[in-house]
Amino acid sequence: MTAVASLLSHRYESGTLGAAVAEAARRLSEVGIDSARLDARVLAVYVLGVEPAAVFGHPEMALSEQQQQHLESLVARREIHEPVAHLVGEREFWSIALAVTRDTLVPRPETETLIEAVLDRIPERNQPLQILDLGTGSGCLLLALLSELPEATGLGIDASEPALAVARENARCLGFEGRAEFSTGHWGEGLERNRAGAFQIIVSNPPYIAAGDIDGLMPEVARFDPRLALDGGADGLNCYREMIPGIPRLLTSDGIFAVEIGDGQDRAVSDLVSKVDLQVIEVKEDLSRIGRCVVATCQL
């Protein structure tokens, strides 16, 4: 036990919120979870159904036996590195709360780079834009953009029907079910005939991890994210090769295509984009200064 955890565990009486959080933090820290203290607080807030401030302001709060058992079960699952988002059933992305399950990729902060890249190129946000989200998963990209573009509508495509069920529920909970539709499909295949040139914005966060690298990722990802949402083939680029050739047929002449990429993939993905009558206009970096999003438009 660390000195800090030991001090905290003795500061509060057994059965109180403060003692429970301290014990949870100690256990998570011992299995190498860097965010142990934060995770312990998040789980406690979830179990008690209280505001986060209560963890700091009312550590003397007594937990019922049922609450203690519930928290214990969640901490045990977090000890094996199950993501907190799975334990509480949701993750915040672009200031909206999204349900997530083991059928969907947990939205990550670096993916917000793509939202920023798109919005940077839409000076007038009250336009009736059409958005296409390829590989929508939880719907995070499409729903985040709809939250910023009040007159826009969109279509999310995914190969996983369970993931689409999550996306539909997220749209319903956010009040976007009238503006968002979701359909099973393989990238843009089948859309060319009836939706050609229909979309002003096309976004995607495709699988881009090389298959041989997946097992070496942090356990929260390797063990719990769906492999379908991670596996980009031998070099991580298979999905880009399949998806990008169909983009020019779906994008309006003045439209924007923005796709997330992995670390070091900017040149390879930019080359794929440039070969299909699209012009790369930016590789936008995330907060870690990693090229995270390739942005393109139709060639002039």
C-alpha cells in the first residue's frame, strides 16, 4: 500500500464513501492503473448516483451493504483492466454522453481532432448539410457533428448490427433520431447508386491497427474493444484501401472528407487519398502533436 493510500484508508471509518474510494484506489494502483484514484471516484459516483463533488465534500457518507457489494464488483472488473466506460455504460465525447458496450469502440479524446477539423471548415453552421459516417460504431462522430450543426442530417454505416443498435439508442437519447439514420453495410458500398454526390461531409474512424500489433496494445483496448473495430490488416491500411476509392462518388464537389489515422500513417493515407481524385488539404495533429486526421476535398 502506498503511503497516500494508507493515510486515506485510515482517515475514514469502514463503510464510508471516503474509505471505499481509498481502498478502491489502492487496489487499482497495485495492478498498474495510472488513473486509479480518478477511476475509483468515478465508480463510486456511479454506484451512489451522486454528484462528483460528493466524493470530496461528503466522504463520511455511509454506504449500504448493497452499494458496497456493487462497488466491489466494479472494482474487481476494473482490476482486470475492463474500461471504466464499460463499467458505467457510457463515455463522454465532445461534451455529449454516449452509451458504449463491448460491441463498440470506446470513443477516445484524440478522435475529437476529427470533429475539430471538420468544424474548422464550416463557417456557417446553420446549413442543411448531409453527413455520412462510415464505420459509425457508437455513432460518436455523426452525433457530435449533429450537436454542432443544427440543420444537418446524417447516415451512419457499420458492418456490426449490435454496434448500430447502440448508435440508434444514442441518437434517441440525444434527441437526434429524426436527424440520424443508421444502416448495415460495408463502407460506402451500395450507396453510390442512390446517394451519389449527396454528402457535404464524410467522416470515418476506420480500424487502423496492424493485426500483429493488437495483442501488444494496452489491455483495455486489446482485451475489450471489438477486434472488428481495431484490425486494419497486416499493415493497418486495409480499410483505407477499401473505403477511399468510393469517396469521390459520394462527396459533393465542395464537400469535406475527414478520416482518422494512426501514428505514422499520415503519408500512406494521404497517398491513397490523392490517387482517387481527392486533394489533401490538411493533416491535423492531436494534442500530442501526432498526425491524427487526414482532411481532403475534391480536386479543383
